Amino acid sequence: MPSLRNFLDRLRTNERIMRNIDIHKLSIGAKVYWHDPSEKTSGIYEILIMPNIGELTREESEYDDLILLIGNGYSEVEVFIRELEILNQSEY
């Protein structure tokens, strides 16, 4: 069973990642690292479906509860944007 300290560390990590993510840099096909909250299937994924950024209001584009569909060739999962980290091409 995860300790409270591990849980709080994960929350801090997700907060740091969300502050660093620019939703306008995301696009279908972009590679991201998913920080799985259950710590079972974290890894490199590709964005398969996401909201049309051009149609979002400024407030909507700043929320961390936007949901995207990502996949890794074996499985697909809907995730919150706050759980993602954008990868540079050199990182995969």
C-alpha cells in the first residue's frame, strides 16, 4: 500500500508537470509521458484524440481537467492533461 509520503510526492510532481505543460504545444500524434496515478502503466504514449484547442476559451485551456485519449500501440486510455509530460523528440 502506497504511503502518504509517496502520494504527496506524486501530487507535487503532477502539479509541477502541469505548470510546465503548454496545451498549445499538444497535438494529435505528439509523444507524451503519462504519469499513471496508480503507478501501473506509466510510460511513453501518443496523443490519439484531444479537444480542438482553437475552440476552447482561455479559461478552458487553463484547466487541468481536460481529458485526452492516448495510446501506446497496445492499449488506449483516457487521461487528464495534468498527468502528462510533453516529450522532446530526443527523449523517445
